[in-house]
Amino acid sequence: MPANVGVAAFVFGIVLLLAALVGKDLEVAAIKLPALSRGARIVAAIAGVALVYIGLFDPFRPVAAPQATPASASPTAAPPAQATAPAGGQAALDALTTVEEIEPLLLQANIRLSEPEDEERTRSYFTGPESAYHKLAVASLKVVGERRFKLPINLDIVDKWYTQAAGSGYAERGPLDLEKVKQALLDAHNDYYGDDASALDALLEPRG
């Protein structure tokens, strides 16, 4: 109900209450009321109380429905972003050019660059797609495929064992031998953990 209507109802209700109480001719501002009989006074009193109530509390005011909280305002945290293998399978791995692209994929396969204190040094060995560490990382991802190591291994140890198998300067001689990479991954695990595993497949598990 508009505010001016509420005020008018309140004022007129007061006048009616006064008229009911006085019972004689009554003049309030521009309002003149004649003397009221006993029955009229009762009716005026009831009407006055009703109008005062309406003026004060406005029972006809529509109740606003509670607004639903937008889903976007929910305080739930967004899930952390996860690196995913590039579309196109193993061939797409050859299109990777930087350590920033490769490292998240290595971590998905549970292959670390090195021990934490040597990570920056190892990253510096990634000097482009033709560098030894870049080629070895890509080849390792191809061998592991959609699986991951049950226990983490270090790429710098894989490099140690692949260098023993293929000789130093291996990156200059073209594509890496994936069979030798597979053996180097197995040897890196055994070297790091003092294990004597004989099959790489036994060290791998499906990615969760």
C-alpha cells in the first residue's frame, strides 16, 4: 500500500477513535463529525482501530519471495586445473616445444625432473625440441602412454641410463630408440629404489 494512503488511514482512524470516545460534535482541522449515538460510537471505534492498524502495519503489503542465490555465487572452490595429454595421441607429443608444456605431463606419469634441489638445473637442460632432455621426456611419455609409475622416478636418472645404452650425444643422432628408453625407465627405477624389477609393465598402473 502507498505510504500516503497508510498515513491517511492512520489519521482518519485516530479521528474515528476520538469521535467514538467523545460522542459529541467533533471538529478536527477540516474534518467535522456530528454527535454519535451509542451504536455509531461502537462502529466508529471498531473502524478507527482497524484504520490505525492498517496505517501502522499495512497488512496488504505484498510479501517479497526470497531470492534464490545464483549458482555462480556459491562459495564452493573451483577444482584445480589438471594438465591433460595433448589431443592427437603420441604423435601430438612431438609438437610440444617447451618444458612448461612437458613437465605437467611428466608429473601425470609420475616422472619428476629430478630431486627438488636439482629441478631448476634440470629445467635448464630443456633448450628446445632438439635437446636431449626434451627428446627423452617425449620418448618416455610415449613409452608410458596412458599409464603412470606406481612410484615416482626421476628423468635425470633415466638420462643417465639411456646415455649408458646409447652413448653420449644421443640427441644428435636422430629419434631415440623407444626400446632403449623403456629399459632406461626400468633401470632408473631399480637404481633409485635399489630394486631388481625385470619388467616395466609391473611398475606401471592405469591413471586414475
